[in-house]
Amino acid sequence: MNSALTGKPKFTQRRLWQSLLLSVLMLGLSGCGINNIPTYDENVKATWAQVQNQYQRRADLIPNLVKTVKAYAAHERETLEAVTEARAKVNSMQVDSGIINDPAKLQQFEAAQAQLSSALSRLMVVVERYPDLKANQNFLALQSQLEGTENRISVARRDYIAAVERYNREIRTFPGRIWHSILYSDMPLRDTFEATSEDAEKAPEVDFQ
């Protein structure tokens, strides 16, 4: 009975020292960047979500844009159909956060978005031939929203590229390379956006004023 009572404080003291040592160890490891890779990975996912959001915003604007242009330039059927078909192709793709781990699907997504950007650019050239359309208040509002969205797409893509670069650099360099081999070997290097045309990083010009 007495030995048990005298042993309990020693056991408690030992557990206290173990807890303190564990806390110091974890603090030291956190200072060595053990959490950098998952932190940067979450940032990649967050910035990718913004890319998706802005592309979806653009897609949502297109039906009203096409409808407004069609009211003034119905015979520009080929251009209008190209925009509609490109939007349908984009919307038919199954896109989630997992796409950033699949270079082939990411490339397909990027190509589809580039096709839609090209179709929109051709549509805007057509608009130049219709002064009444360019003065239409509904079109002006859609034009302003599209211009703002294209700018936000450009910013979202830039932020995603920077996040992927930071994540990949952490995996490839010391000490992140060590933590990746020990703890995060299932987290791959990621591909990022590549320019599909000259000046692709710039937002399309949609200002007709």
C-alpha cells in the first residue's frame, strides 16, 4: 500500500516529463518545416477553387451574352454557335479538386477553357460591327461583368501558379525533401497552367469604349 502510494507521484512526474519532452520535440519539428508541405498543399487547393469559381462565373454570363448579341446579329450564327458549343464542352467536364493531381485532365480542362476564350474573342470582334448592340445597356452591363471576370481569372490563375510553385519547391528542396520522403511521399509534384497561346497570361481585351 505504501509503496504504491509512493510510486504514484514518481509515475505522474515521469509522465509530466514525457509530455514536456514531446511538446519541445513537436515545437522543434514545426520550426523545421514539418507542416509546410500539407500547409502549402491546402493553399494549392484553395487557389484552385478560386480558379474554378471565376471560370464558372464566366460560363454563367455567356447565355445572356449570346442572347443579347443574337437579338442584334442573328445571322452571325457560326460565331454564336462556337461560343455556345465551347461553353457546353467546358460544362460537360467533371471537374473537382482531384484534377490538380491528374496532369492529363488538367491539360484537357485548360484546353477547353482556352477554346472558350478564343470563341469569346471572336464574338467580341463581331460586336464591333454593330453600333446599336455596343450601345445597348444590357450588353454594356454584360461587357463590364465579363471584363471584370476575365481579370479575376487572370489573377486566380496567377495565384494558383504561385501556390503550385511554392508547393513543388518545398518538396524538391531541403528540408522539405526529407519530410516528403518520410511523411508525405503520397503527395505528388503538381503540374500547373501552361501558356497555350502568345500572351495567354493576359486577360482578353473586352473594352469597346
